[in-house]
Amino acid sequence: MDWPCLVFVPGASAGNHGDRSRVIQQFLTRKTLFAAAVVLMLGFFSMGALGGALYLAVSPVLAPFFGHLDSWHGDWVWPATVCAGMLWAVGFLLAGRLDRCLLERGVKRAARGVAYAVTLWLAGAVCWTGVLLVWGP
């Protein structure tokens, strides 16, 4: 199975997509960039509320390893919640790219929506795992 829309090598041909600038444009659509920018700002200006809410969403998987958010203590907790909320913005770029690839493949809107949501959840889990491995308990 050929998935050229998932491969991006700078300076290389992008198959049927044309030159490098077109591949970048398709990867970074306006809606995806806007969503990522909004989440990045919310992650910072919410003072950790977005990161905390994100941890609550991924806690069924991460809590057995790292504990619950309300049991954490110390100077590392607040910066970790802010950082995780801001890092989650990358998930919107990845979910947008996946959505574009699925759209090119003719996948229906409902299935793309589920894939988008799962990608965002996985990105949240990866962001929190990385933050907790660096700063965690």
C-alpha cells in the first residue's frame, strides 16, 4: 500500500503533489495552523488549565504509571501542566495532516473525524508522557 501523503522529505519529490512548497502548503493548511496557534496560546494563557484538562483525558492510561494530577506536589507541577498544554498544539498539525491524507483517499467525513479525535488524544498522551519523563514525580 502506497502512502505518499505521509512521507515528507525536504527537497525531495512529493509524488503527485508537485514541488516542495506545495507539499508544505498542504501540510500546513490555514485551519490546521490556526488551531495549533490557538491551542498554543491557550496552553500558555490558561496557566495550566488546558494541560490539566488534557491530563484528565489521558489519565486512564497514564495514571497507573504517574499517579493522579491531584496527588502531585512540588515546583515542577505547574510548569509541567503549562508545557503539556502548549506541546499539544503539535498534535493539531499531525491530526490535520492525517485528515488531509484521508480526504485524498476518499475516506468519509465521520471516519476522518474519529481519526482526528484519536490522533489528538494520542498526541495528548505522548505530550504528557514526555513531560512527565522529563519533569515528573
